[in-house]
Amino acid sequence: MPDNESRRPSNFVIGNIFLGAAAIMLFFFVTLWEVLGVFALLMWMGLAAIGVYFIVKDKDINPGGPPN
């Protein structure tokens, strides 16, 4: 019987989505800087920080089992 946690994306996936958005934003950063100014930099830093937060939050705190 599947549990409810398997239906929603893990924090690792959510973090990678935010980091992917931050990486894509770098391709258009010159244009974003011209339009938004410093807010573009703050938005990029926020996306990267949120992405790293979600990836680190998904870290397993339980000790690992024996190696196979």
C-alpha cells in the first residue's frame, strides 16, 4: 500500500527545481539586470539559497545500514 509521502516530490527534487531556475536565470542575466537592476541579483541569490536549503533539508538523519 503506497503511503502519502511517495506521491509528493521530495525536498531534493524541489531544491533541484529551484537551482535549475537559478541556472537558467544566469543565461538571461544581462537582460534581467538591465530591466530589474539589483533586484535581479537578489532574486537569483534567493533562488539559489532556497534550492540549497531544500536539498540540505532532505538529508537523511538516520544512520545508514551495513554496506552491501
